[in-house]
Amino acid sequence: MLVRNLSIVLHRAVHAHALVVLEGPRGSGKTTLLKGEFPRRLYLTLDDPADRQAARRDPAAFIARLRTAAIIDDVHRAPELVTYLTGNPVSTPLLVASPRKLSLPYTTLRLYHPTLAELERRPPLALEMLGHFVPRVEARLRAYEAWPRDNGLLERDVRELAGVQDLDRFDQFARIGLQHSGQILDQQRLADLAGISRTTVVRWLAVLDASFLTFRVPPCDYALGRRTIRSPKLHFTESESFESRVISEIYRNAAHTGALPDLRYWRDSNGSEIALVLQLAGVPPVAVAVAESPNPGDDARLHRWMKLAGTQSAAVISLRARDQTRGPILRYTLDQL
């Protein structure tokens, strides 16, 4: 079984809290992880019609009959149970899992599809070390060459989440959005390209977000005396865009340590852009350029940003790093994250 970096964090959370929520996209391995790490727990799935009906009909009685520590999978299938858990503390130790965002007032962890670090059976680069330390590249053997994907999102979730009647049109919209992954979110442009209203774009983007297929990177807090772009960037967690692949890898690595990182980008009105700015508590921000094949312009933008921000370190992430790793700009490849 593939070792997931979230395992240790998950055990700590279970020891500290009576109820822990595990969320993540379909096919990310939530059920496998929970069954593997907690084999003695009673396992229930609300995909089962009898358990789902019982949970919806009388959530309090459903919880009361659980007299031992339990795992409740696909808890989103019973909205009444989710509402009950929101307002009623439980005494029986519970692990609940969902492929949708629930916003339950409990400790919530997220499991995404495996990162490169997990597939290569190595620890990921800690977020606070990016821009300060470059790990050596070693020959590694991936645990799996391909991770199975669940492609049933459209049929199983979209109608319920957004009342979508035309699944083909939603699929077309999602494909158009995927082509714009890593770009500044322009809802009107997406609406024009997909032939739908802007209101529908907002609603369908919310479906993608609720299903953990996308995330947004907001603009940096630092204006640095420049007029800056204030719209977020849209990233798909699975994308051909090199920038989205890199930022998704960083995002998922952090999520699998139990933290959701504060990732930002910076672009001024003249088009000068820093693809990623790490805003970590207690330390100066770190600017990161992301480019498959870096050029001197990437270094120039980083040096200019460091001068404006008064910082001493930055990073470049590329497909193949240049040899030079000294000085204020450190260089990484995707497989060092």
C-alpha cells in the first residue's frame, strides 16, 4: 500500500479529537487510507442505501447506535446527518469522509491524489525551506507509475451540486477552464468561450471547487508601491500547465502535512509577474518564479521584486534546473518538491 504523508497527522488528530473529517477528491485514496490506518474501526458507507436512509431519517439515532469507534464514508450523501453533526457534539470517536467540502466545525484534513514525493517514497520539501535549501536529486523508484482516477464526477456529483441538466455543456466548460489553468480568473471570458452566462460560470466554478478539482491563488498582500492586479488565479489540481503542476504539487504537499498554505502571486499593471509568493508567519515573503525553461528575465524579475520587498532570498522552479544554486536565488526542479 502506498504510504501517504498525511497518515501521521491523521493519527495525531484522531488521538486529540472525538470527530475528525477527511475530505478530498474522488479516487484520492481516502477509503484506502482510513481502512488501512484504522482496521479495527467499524466501517460504514452512506453509499449503502440502508445506512443512508437511516442516517437521513433520524441522524441522532443513527449516531447513538454506534457504540464503538467508527468510520462513516461518503457522509455527504446524508445532508441531514451533516446538519446534525454541525450542531451536536459527539462522544463516540468518529472519522467521517467526504469527496466534497462540508465546512463542518471539526478538525478537517484533506487528502489529494498522491504527490511526487509520495509516489517516490520520500519526504516532501518543507514549505518553509523553499528558497532556503535545495535537496539533492537522487535516483528514485516510484511506488506506482499510474494512480487510478475516478472519472465519475459528472454523473455522481454535478447534478446534485448545481442542478446541471446538460452534462455535456458542463464538461465542455470544465475543459475550457482546464485550458486556462494558471491564468488570472476572468469569469466573463470563460462565460463567452463556453456560451453560458456569467452567473452559471460562478455556479459551476463552485462545483469544481467543492469537488477539490480547482483552487484559487489570491494576489499578494504586498503592493510595493505599484498598481497591482487584484483578481485571483485559477488552478486545476490536475493540469498540463507547468505552473499549475508546480503550484498544485506545493499545495498538495502542504495539505498532506495537515496545513493549507497561504500561497499568493504578484503582478503589477505593467505585466511584471511573480508566479508564487510564499507568505509564511514570522518570516519574510519568498518570491518564486515558475518556468519550464527559465531565462534571464525570470532572474531579473526576482531581483527587482526582492529589492522592492526588501527580502534576501528567492527561488526558480523549472523542469530542468541550471547548475548554479548559490546566491539569493535558489534553483529547483519539479521532482525536488
